[in-house]
Amino acid sequence: MPPRHISPQSFDDILSELGDDPAIPDPHGIRKTSSPPRVDQTPQTKTPKPAFPAKAFELKGFNFSPIWILISILLLSAGGLFFHFDSNKSGAELEISALQNQLLELKEEFQLSQSEWVSERDDLYEIIDEIEVSIHSIESKPPIKSSQSKPAAIPYEAELRRWRYLGITRMGVAEHAFFHTGKTTLMVRKESLALGEWRLTQAEKELAILAHPKGKSITFKSTQSE
């Protein structure tokens, strides 16, 4: 360190300002006993205190002015707001994604239900068409009449049913029955033919029976018994 040249007067002034300090020797007796404090004649004006101390804050060897502290607070607040909105945005995105998935599932279920409904509708239309075809086919076909086999009319049957039985008489060993044909009186011997293939098989006082070879018979009651 280069030496400094201090004049004796300056040295005396320094010692005078330091005062009577026994730790500093004064071999030449140049230290002044005491001197009244200097009064600064300049008027003192009070300056308003700033919102923040004028001196810079010291923190581990770094100086922070109030403006930098304000900027730091603003930056921290902005960062907090950013993280807050970012977390809210992430939650909203998750909810939107879940809603979109639910919407896709609903769309798939709706499309499946719609396809099933279309298939069932087509099946129903086919059934209706089949029913209509069946109805038209039934209407076009004439009703089938059950063919009832009527017994074939035997000759002279209708005519014989108009005869009237009058009674019986015995001539020798033979018996004869009398019938009125509506025009004349006819006498028929028992076991002989009366008309066509009709044969007198039975003759009694109250009734007579004419039989046909096909198994049919006509019973006559005597008018006398009536």
C-alpha cells in the first residue's frame, strides 16, 4: 500500500476529532484537551420519510432495493396465479375428457339401438307382408264345400212313399197286401215284387214292409189302424 503524506495540521485535526483516547499515544503533547462540538449553522430541513427505507436491505451479502422487492413480489404473485390457473385448467381438461368419453359411449349405444330398431322394423314389415299375402290368398280361394255324399236315389222310392197300405188278406196259404197307389188299388203277394226291385218282405194286419236289394226298406202303416 503506498504511503500517504499527512500534514501536521491535518493530523492534529484528526486527533482533535478523536478526542482524549488513552489508547492513542500523544508523546509531543499536541492533543487538545477538548473542543466544543461544531455547530452546523446551516438550517436543518426535515425531509419526509420514504415509504421504504432509503438504505438498501442487505441479505447475505446482496443488496435489494424496494423496487426489486416489489418486482419480486409481483413475479411471485404472477407465478402463483399461473400455477393456480394451470391446475384448474388441468382439472377442467380432465372433466372435459371424461365428458367426451361419456358422449362417445352414448353415441355408440344410440347407434346400436338404432340399428337394432331398424332390424326389428324390417322383420315386422316382412311379417306384415306375409300376413297380407296369406289374407289375399284366403280371399281369392273359394270356400271348399264339404261334399256330403248323399245316398243315391233308388228308383221308385219317391213314388212308393206316396202309397197307402190298406190291409192284408189270406187266400189259401198265401197272404196278400193291398196298397192304394193314388190312382188305383194294387194287391201284392208276400215275398213278391211290388214295383221295380222293391219286394214285399213283411205283411201284417197293421203294417207292411217293402225292401230293396240295396238294403233300404219302406214301412207302411195300415190306414185302418189310424
